[in-house]
Amino acid sequence: MGEAQRLTPEEQIRFAREGFDSGRDLTVAVEEEFAILDPTTHSLVNRFEEFAEAAVGTELEGNLVGELIASEVEVRTGRCETFAEAALAMADRRRQLLELAGRLDAALCGTGTHPWSPWQEQRIIDTPHYRTNDEILRYVVWRNNSFGLHVHVGIHGADRAIAVTNALRSFLPELLAFSASSPFVEGVYTYLHSARTEIFTRMFPRCGVPDLYDGWDHYERYLRFLYDTGSITEHTQIWWSVRPHLAFPTVEIRICDGQPELAEAQSLAALIYALTARIARAVDEGEPLPAHPNHMIEENLWRAIRYGLSQSFIDLDRGEVLPTRERIERLIAWIGPVADELGVTSYLGVPETNAAQRQIALCEAGESLEAIYAREVLEPVRV
């Protein structure tokens, strides 16, 4: 991506289109973001540079990156040809990261927000990319202490990538409800299941649910408008919850909260991968796909933010209200045949409770935020 980011806007747009038109179909890569913690207090600590330095010469070199603040670290699977390969890489990256944390006497956690550490105490890492974002966004970027899980799925064909992105828009609320893990922030029980989404999606420009686009040419006109008017200086300043990535020939799904548990992270990534593949199949076969307007999708997105898996969703085609779990179960049934072909069926299923529900239950039973968060912390591996 570094090379692509050094291209001029014109070169970047051409590079992206050529990449999609020559790219591999249904590759997969997963990115997971983790909070870096004091091992005793579990407060955030600004130690990313130590992690980056310690990763040199290890299995993590090239797969560990910074993500805005120095109290956060991201690990990547890299491009995988199958989901089985990606699931194994997710486990390996967590193990490698926890071993690194053990050597550095630090702890880690994967929930979407930290329950109490003040954003004012988190330092933005010193890279050209994040210095630029700091200068442009100021308070918006300072406030973004959040941790997510992103999935990249390779899609062959530029117009096809836009069609897949269009359809994925309508399923973003289901993916968020499945992943919700962030009911606490700034020492407050927010009563939201995903406070992270309010912090990030509601504050950043060009964020949340993207518009529908007729095809690559239509999308490219929008990109050119942003560059020509100085609205963006690089393509990563489009922060939509699902986007065609301009440095890789992938559609990137970015809506999800981070996951404290590996098995739940793998299940979530499998759902995203199989759903994207099912949509690509529908595009190829001319099967009708949802193209709901943003204001309708936002109704379900709010339900996901507020209630996660615990309440109801709207069937946007029929206007029916049904339990969120049932909605996701129907979605899994729809993608089932493609999931079988891709070998991901064993990873799929709606959890009895997700991370947000577990934390909320403990809070309402009287546990402190410190005790609840301690249950989710990934303790370092001593080697």
C-alpha cells in the first residue's frame, strides 16, 4: 500500500481500476486492532513504538502496524487464498502478538472501546499519514480511541466491486450487531452495544454507509470530485464502513467492533467473507440484490448500535420487524451453499451472547468496569 499511496491521484485511480480488472477473486485478509495496556491496571499505555521495534526480525515483522494512537496496535493476516488459511493466520498473529506483549510486559484487549482511559492521554503516532489526519481532523481524530476488525475480500472486476459494495451496504447493521463489543467508554455505561460506532462513524467525514454507485465510472467521478476540490489528499480519507480499496483490489468491510475472543473473531470474519462471496455470486448470476437508500439502512444501523443482538431488526424489503438473531440466522441460511463451497460453514453461527451482552450483564449484576474489562483482557504469553 505504501507504493500506491505515493502515486498522484490520477495514477492512484488508474492503478485501482487496473488492479480490480486483473485481480484475484475471493482472496481474504483480516486486520485486528488491539488496545495496548498496563498489565496491572489495564489502562491504555502509549507503547506502540516499542512493539514495532520488538517485532523486527520476528514472525510479526511486516504484519504489525500502527493505527492512529500509540496505545493501539494492529496485526494483519496478509492476503490468503482461502478462509482456512486466514483463520489459521488470525490465530498465529494473536499468538505472536501476545508473545511480544509478554516480552514487553504489556497486556492487550480487543473490545471496540476502552472503558475508562481518557482520550486526552493517548498520543497520535508520528507518521506522515497520521500527522496529516491530525492536522485536518483535529478533535475528531483525537477522540477516535477505538478498536475494530476489518476484512478485505478480493473482487475481480472494477464494476463488479462496485456492485458488491452496493449490496453489502444493506447488511452492515447485521455485521455490527454480530460484532458489538463496546458498551463502555469514558467511565460510562452508555447503554449502547457499540459506543465505538458512535465515536468513529458519527464523527468522521465520508464515513458510515456510502451512497449507491452505478458502476466504476460513477464512483470514479466522485473520487475525482474529492481530489479536485481538495476535500481529500489521499484515498484512505474515505472512511466508509464498506469501501472499494484503492491500494488493493479488494472490497473492505470496516463496520465491526474488535473481538476479544479469537473464535468469535474467526466466526465474524467467516460471515463477512461468505456474505461477500454470496453477493458476488448473485451479481454474476443476475440475482436481484438489495439497493436500499441510506436512510432505511440507518434505521437498522441504529438498532445495531443501541441493542446489538438483543432486540429486533427491520426487514427492509417487507417492512416486517423480527428478532435480530433470526434476521442473522436467515442471512446465514442464504449464504449457506456458497459457505459450503468455500469451506467456512463450520465457522458460522450466531453466538448465544456477544461481547457487549456479556459485559452488560456483568455491569447490571453490579461488577465494576475494571473487573468486567479484566475478563476480556488477553494476558501476555511469557516465553
